[in-house]
Amino acid sequence: MTLLPYLVAGWLFLAGCYGLVTSRNLVHAVGCLTIAQSSTYVLLLAVGYRSGATAPVFGDLPVGAPVVDPVVQALTLTDIVVSATVTALLLALTLQIHKRHGTVDPDELRALRN
Amino acid sequence: MTALLVVALLLVALAGTLVVLAPGPSRQAVTLSVFGLALTVLFVVLQAPDVALSQLGVGTVVVPLMIMLTVQKTRRGR
Amino acid sequence: MSRRARLAMFAVVAAALGAALVLALLGLPRFGSAFHPYGDRAVAVAVGPQQTANVVGSVTFDQRGVDTLGEEFILFGSVIGALVLLRPAPEEREVGVRGAGRVMSSTGLAGYLLLPISLLVGGYIVAHGAVSPGGGFQGGVILASGWHLLYVAGRYAALRRLVPNKPLELAEAVGGAAFAAIGVAGIGVAGVFLVNLLPKGSLGSLLSAGTVPVLNGAVGVEVTSGVVLLLASFLDQAVVLRSIEEADE
């Protein structure tokens, strides 16, 4: 049972990869990529979790109280921002491909090239 | 490991699968927004409010909106 | 490669990868364990000498500030890249800015009501990044998406007048440069890049944590202007720009 969070992370990664392989639309493929990337958020936060601890914010919390690992949370924060900017860049590329070739189907694009 | 955590984890796995299996990109943008919300709930349960806030803004608003707008533009060319 | 062959290949690779993942995951520390050596040290430093109540903020902007500077540059670079890719092509022209985005009056009202609230919340979250959950990134995203409620409210033309690209591009660059400048100032004062050189105050008060709130502000400016620019150029593509043939129809 304690393996469940890690398994969910692995599942999300494989599901995202499946979507990338089978997608018929580049915009759809970008969405699947964000799923694959979100597996890393789940994995990082699961590694840093501590049973019975609270969030690492010492507003009202007495110093010394058990808190979950703040380092992985900072890493996840970076991860989310990078994921969003990569998504924006890929969508902009997709729009350019659509303007140049009139399609966003990867198979049609390959046929156009040959 | 609380029941709440199990439910949040399974919800994320289910929503993620639905996003991948979404028939087209416009449907996907909506399910992606739901997935973002499920992740936000999971992050709150995992005691990560900073990450949850970030995910709420990026994952449920900005990314689905960009995908919606791209879909609208690419669909017009057909 | 045919679709079927691709799928078969994926099935083989995914099975192998899945098995390897499960083996690797079995070797991770048990979920919920009390063993977090890095986390414990980060907490001790944040609530001790650095006086930062939000430990995640301390890790992001103080203890691992160089990482965040790198992330800033990733953000900056990809916003620039997306803007370059999305600039109007010569064979495109603008149509119907005035009439674009006509909406129901109730939707418009909701947009107007939510606009000040989301701007206030975004500003609050940027300002309190060192003492409560949030900070420059979270607040910046909220500010930028709140700004686009004007589009929801049906005021696309007003939005375009209010948000000319030039000052936003300048603000994005200034935000990124301010972060780097504070880092360089650390070299001048203490010989260490991005050292926390301001007085730390006392744990939990608004003016505590030294440079953390300042860096939060710099990141807030950069993220807000970057995301506004991104969303605006995607909106332009979807709402106002048409290829010449389409515009003539």
C-alpha cells in the first residue's frame, strides 16, 4: 500500500508516453507530454512526504515541529514552471507547423515530407 | 497513509488516463483542466501548499487555455 | 513505421520500462518515512540564521537561489522563443479586433467582479512569499491570468490597448536582470553570489528573510509580464490574426 504513490507516478509517465506514441494530433501530443511530466511532480512530492507532518511553513507552527521535506517541494515548483514554458514553446511550434503545412497530424506531416 | 490520500492518488491516476484517452485536443483541454485540479488536491493532501498554488494557476488555467487557443487556430485551417 | 508496428514496439518497451520502474521504486525510501536528511538541514537553516518562515521560499530563493536564476532564464528564453514563433506572418492580417469576443452580460459582469479580486490576491501572494505559501511564481501566474479576465469580460480591444507589448517586454527583462543584479551585489558585499545580504528581521514578520521578499518581487514582475505576453500572443493568433485568403472571405 505504501508503494501506491510511486506506482501512480510510474503509471502517469507510461500513460503519457502511450499518448505520445498513438496521438494523431500534435496539440493532443503536447497535452500527453504534460501528463508524462506531471509524473515527476507526484514522484518528487511522494519521496519528500513524512507521515503526520505538516507543510514546511512556520507561520503559527512552533519551531522544531515535524514538517515534510521542503527541498523536493522547491524542485517541484521549478518543474511546474519549466513544464509550462516548454508547453508554450511546443504549442507555438505547432502553430507554425500548421501555418506552413496546413495540418497537425504527425502521420500526414511525414507523408508530406516524403 | 490516510483514505483521503488514497482517493486523491487514484483520482489523479484516473484523470491522467482520461486526458491521454481524450478523443480530440479540445476535449483534452477540458480534461487536462480537471487533471490539474486533481493534482492540486493531491498536493494539498501531501502538505505542499506552495506547489498546489503554482499548479492551480499553471495547470488548471494557463496551460489548458493555451491549448484551447491553439486548437481554435489550427481547426480553422481545415 | 505503420501504426500497428509502432504500437507493438511501444508495448514491448513499456513492459520493460514498467518492470524496471517497479524494481527501482521498490528501492526508494518507504513512503512517509521520517528520514529526510536534506529537508531537516534546509529547515534548520531557514528557521535559524535566515529567519524565513516559508521554508520552501528559503530553499527556492536563498539556499538554492542559483537554480532559480537558471529557471528564470529558461522562462525568459522560452517566452522570447514563443513570441518570435507567434509573431504575425507577412501573409496574415488582423481582422475584427473591435467585435472580437462578444459575450453574455452575466459573463462580462463575472469577469469585471473577479478582476480586482484576482489582482489583489496575486499581489498579496507575491508580497507574502517569505512568510506564507506562495511567492513570485504563484502570484505572478495569478496576476497574469487575472489580467485576462478582461478578455472574458468581452473587452478584447480594451485589453489590447492596455497591454502594449513594449513595456511588458521591458518589465520581463528588468525582472530577470534584477534577480541577477542582486546576485552580483552579493559578490560585492560578501564575496558570494546570491548571498542573503539584507537584515533578516524576525521569523514570520513581513519584512523578514532578507533578500527573499525582494527576489520574490523580481520574479513576480518577470512571471507576470512573461505570462501576460504569452497569453496575449496566443489570443492574437486565435482571435484576430487570419491568413489573407481567410480575411477576404
